[in-house]
Amino acid sequence: MNLQDFLKTLRSRWLTVCLTIVVGVLAGVAITILTTPMYQASTRLFVSTSAGSSLAEVYQGNRFSQERVISYTELLKGQTLAQRTIDKLGLDLTAAQLRGRITASAKPETVLIDVQVRDESPVRARDIANTLSDEFVVMVRELETPEGGRTPDARVVIEQRASVPNEPILPNTKRNLALGLTAGVLLGIGLAVLRDALDNTVKSRESLEEFAGVGLVGSIPMDKARRTQAAISFDRDNSPSAEAFRKLRTNLQFLAVDNPPRVIVVTSSMPHEGKSTTAINLALALAEAEHTVVLVDGDMRRPMIAKYLDLVEPVGFSTVLSGMASLDDALQKTRFRGLTALTSGAIPPNPSELLGSQAARKMLAELRARFDYVVVDSTPLLAVTDAAILAAGADGVLLMSRYAHTKRDQLVHAVGNLRGVGAPILGAVFSMTPTRGTSAYSYQYNYYGDSKPQHEAPAASDAGPAIPVSGESTSTASKRRA
């Protein structure tokens, strides 16, 4: 993973990183709130020995004191001194508990010992520190006084007594928050990278083409408006979604210039990958270019075309195949110019048998003869075999793949099902790609000398010469204007 891939991962997983940072900071706040405040009182002890008269004896005495300091720091944290302090103050603590609150340290090459005592009460912390020091002075006198009552070889003096601390040393709010923030950032980045490594969904053109084995012919951006209104009004819509479908139309026309595909099946590996919306708007984009188009709902299990286009449902594909209605009776004009629709009709008990029948092949051939393009919305490939049956008799198949939703193995299996029946795959289409970041691009284009965006152009009756849309000639555009 290079730096660009790493930054792309962080950008796509920003929510994981942010949530982890919030959790880390909240953990720091929780630790701060739940930690019992502790106060620290400090004393300083001075260790000395009996000095001799000569310079050598004085030096030896200082070395003796420095060596004693190391042993004294251990005695200060010992069981005996802790118990003597508890008895003197009458503390409700055990010797082991008090020892855990005592810290003694000696500065190198000195005869000074710093003693710190922590406690929930600032006054008691001071009293324990002072009493501990007093008892230690007595203990050293007892230990260092030789038999016979002679002068002790070493003695300890309290150089600085403890005072009542003003601020608690625990909890350390700044440190806890800094540690929580640091841990949240590191853990968030780690989780983001891990999730990206374990994510087997398709999120790039390279991976889509690699696992599908075909080229990318279209990329449809996420458009929330399509949730309530699937069909795009191409006569007045120049949104990124509309332009994406126009580009898809153009790419299809250039796939085979001499013999372009006319019966096109739109399918996907799993449900909810945008195949019905894509089939509708691809048909509308083809109709915009002055082609006669029929949209066929080949999904006889969960049909959506009639619902999206406000059409009559009972008479359609299945009723014509069963001989209950003629094709002319089943075809319906839509509210969009140049687009005719054939709904799925009544849901039959045997969709696969109907779609694989000779009558279905004849119907598609008849539609191909009547219309310039036949766009078929079919079922998901991994759910049932209906789409593969339709694809086998079509000129080509468009395979939908939803961005960051379709799994790689699902895509591989879907392609395998199509190749297994000999269906020609025209290409793959990315659906619901993000509208921000590097995965999607949108541009605002104005004509030279026009200060208004293209979507604010005057009505057709007031406009100048017609400008051909992608995929149509100038003469076609002139006829459309006329």
C-alpha cells in the first residue's frame, strides 16, 4: 500500500476513524471522572556520617553516606516502617496498602532522599509523610548506634517537612485526554486499514474489470432523487446522473459501430444494485437520441417497471407468452417521447419456463424488428436463472455492480453464469458511485459567451439551433428541433 492508497483508505473509512477517536477521548474522560483524586505530600531527608579530621576521612565519610542512601530508600518502603507509621497515626490501613502509597528516591551522587506519600486526603498525606520521616529518623538511629551507646555511624536529618498539597496529582486530565486521543487515532487508523484489507467489495474500476473480465462502460453516481423518482426527464435534466446515462448510451453505440447491440439485457449479481433504474434511464437516454425504444420488464418475480413508470401491470410479458393477450395489446405508451413499455404482466408460477420458451424468443425477435432498441430489465443472476435465460437470446448484457456493495465472488459467479450460457457481455456498469472524492467527477459546462449554466438554458421554443446530444448526428438534432 503506497501513500496514495493509504490516504484513499482513510478518506473512505473516515467514519471509522472519527468514531474510534471519539471513543478514545470518551474513554479518557471516563477514566478522569472515575479516578479517585489523589494528593501527594513530599519530604526530603539528609543522610550524614561522622566526619573525620583529615581530608581522606571526610571523603570516606561522604562515600559511606552515599552508599547508605541506597539502603535507606529500601527501608523507607519497608514493612516495619509502614507498620510503625500506622500505629503512630492510628490509620485504617494495612502495612501493604500504605507501602503501595510510598515512593522513595535518591538523587545520584548525593546524600538526599525524596519521599512522596499519596492519599485521598491532602491533610492525611501530609501527616503520613511527616510521621513516616520522623519514624525513619528514629529507626536509623536505632540501627546505626553501635553497642555501648557510642555515637551512631550515620544519621538522618529531615531537611524539608511536608505541607498540605493544594492540587491533586491524580487524575491527570490533560494526560488522560491526550492518551485517549492518541490511542483513538492509532486504533482508528488501524481499524480503517484492517477493514479495507478485509473488505471484498468492488470499489474501483481496476478491481471491477479484473473480476468481471470485461471493461467498464458506465459509472452512475449516487442520486438520492432516484429513490422517489426512478426515471430522469432527459429533455430538461443535465444533472451528473443524466450525463452519466448519456455517456453510457454513447459507449454502447461505439462498442460495435457496424453492428451495435439492439437487444440489451440489464442484470446484476444480487438485488438492490440499481439494475431497474439503469434499464429505465438507459432506455430514456436512447429515446432522447431519436431512437424508438421498448423497455421490457423481464423480472416476473419482483417486477418494478410498472410501478416506476405508472403503467398498467396485469397485461404484459407473461400474458402475451401464455397467449392471453396479443403483443399489440400489451405494449403501452409511456409519458416519455419515444419510449414504449412492456410490463411483466401477471406473476406466473413458472417464470423460467416461460422465458426459456420458443414464444419468448419469437417475441424478442418481433420487438427487435419493430424498435431500434429493446432494453430488458431482468432478475439478479445469483438469485434465479431467469436473467441467464434472457441473456442467452440477447445481443448483449450489461452487468451492474453497486459501488462498495457488490462482493468480488458474487461478481465472478455472475459472470460465470453468463458465460456458461454463451451470453455476450457488453461490459460492466458501476452504480451508486460516491459523488465526492476521486471515485466520481462532475463538471459544470457553459457554452462560450453564455453566463448561465446549461441547465438554465431557455426553453426549446426560444432556443437557437439545436445542438446534438451525445451519440446523434447534426441532422438528427435538426429533425428533433423541427
